Amino acid sequence: MLDLRVLNYFLTVARTESITRAAEALHLSQPTLSRQLREMEEALGKQLMIRGARRITLTEDGVLLRSRAEEILTLAQRTENELTTDTEEITGDIHIGSGEAASVRFITRTVHELQTRHRGIRLHIRSGDARPMLELLDKGLIDFAAVYGAVDSAKYETLPCPEEDNWGVLLRRDHPLAAKESITPEDLRTIPLILSMQTIEANSHADALMRWLGVPIVNLNVAATYNLAYNASLMVMDSIGVCISLRGIINVTGDSPLTFRPLSPPLADRLHIVWKRYPVFSRASRAFLETLQTSSIE
């Protein structure tokens, strides 16, 4: 059986790439640390590390163990925190994986409302596209995922955010299309485009945009892709292309060199908050969900 303490030793060595530095960080002697790691390798019947003269590198099995160890230790720490919280007061952590959207304000406002009543609640948000966020949800590393597109109703419960997010084009103010009040599919069929990686995957989120554009993606001039809107805004500023994105993610007010134009005909999408159909929630996560559900019907 894997020992959580030794897993932490292994992760520290993997991160520092050095027995010496890891031993110092863990306040252990080098011989003790080396012995613990060798005993783990012997118990597993696998070589996990290649001990070079200057640095430690992981074998293929070591890379797998590192990934699993990070998940195991994260879950162990979360479980300990949840079990040791004060039973008289709702405290603890709410872990959410979310795409970038103005609708995330529904989540943050709900957490703020909770924190006014329960000061010990903490919010942790990881940003990313739907697929990796749902993978984290399946592994129990987050409590909720906020995603666009359809999900498996046999596995998940969902709650739609109250407001839709509108699609448009992020572009430089000196771009010729900035003179228009709205952008049509014909405007975008030949110019360099910057697209979200999620919009080019096979899902309803992508399908709606492709239907709006009216042509297969292979017929478009895709100059770049992104999964974080800030990076996309940098590409727009450096004239790599114009970015099809959701309104409100990037600030285009004041003296920003960028501007945003809506699509015509309009195209909107709705963020859904997703959780496992049979969840094991902490008191903080349960209170968050109950507040979300109440807020969504007000």
C-alpha cells in the first residue's frame, strides 16, 4: 500500500529534481530519503527515478506516479480539511473549474453572499476548457465545473446560469472591421482568425459557431488558437488575427487598443454549472449549491 508520507517525499524529489534539495525541504537526511524512495520502488516493482550526477529524472512509470500522487495527496488534504472543520459553523473550501465568461460572476456573487454569512468559506477557481474541467470533476479534484455545451445527463446534474453570454469579435481599434457596428459571417471567412481551442472540438459549443459561420473550419483562415482569453488578446494586439470570443472577458474600455463587436445575426451561449449526480459534498459545497439554486429562481 502506498504511504502518503512517502508519496510526498517522492513528489518533492520530482519537483526539485534533487535528493539534496528535497531532503533539505523535508528536513530529512539524504540517506533516509534515499532509503524510503528505494523501498517504495522495491514494493512497487518499478524503477521510478533515474539518479544522474546532476539531477533526478523520472522514468515513464515515475511520470505516471507523479500525476497520480498529486491527485491522491490533494484529495487526502481536502478530506482532512473537511473532517476537521468546526461542526457548528460552515467553513471550508469550494473548488470550481470554469471556462472564462462574464457569467462566472453568478458564481462569484454567490460565494460572496455565502461569505457574508460564513467567513470561513474559501473559493478556489481553476480556469480551462470543458474537457479538462470535467476530468477534474470526475476525479474528485473539484466540486463543480462551469462549462458550455451538453454534458452526460446520466453522470451529471446541471444548473444553467441565469444570463446568456454573447459571442462577438475582439479586434484592434485600427482594424477595418472596427468601423462596423456588428460582424457578419462573410466578414470573417477570409481574414486571419484566432479561435478558442474548445470551439474547434466536436461539441455543441463548437457546432453552434460553425453553423453561424456557415463553412467548415478547414475553409477558414485560422491563424492561431487559445484556451485563455488574455493570451488571445495579446495575439490580437500584435495583429496575428481577430479573435472570436465571448463578450466581457477582456476589458476594452478606456484607452485599450482593443474593441469588441457583436455578431450579426446574434449568437449566444449559456454557461452551465455541473456536478456529479451522486456527489459527496462538504458542508461548504452543499451550502454553495443550495445558494446557487435559490439565486437561480429569484
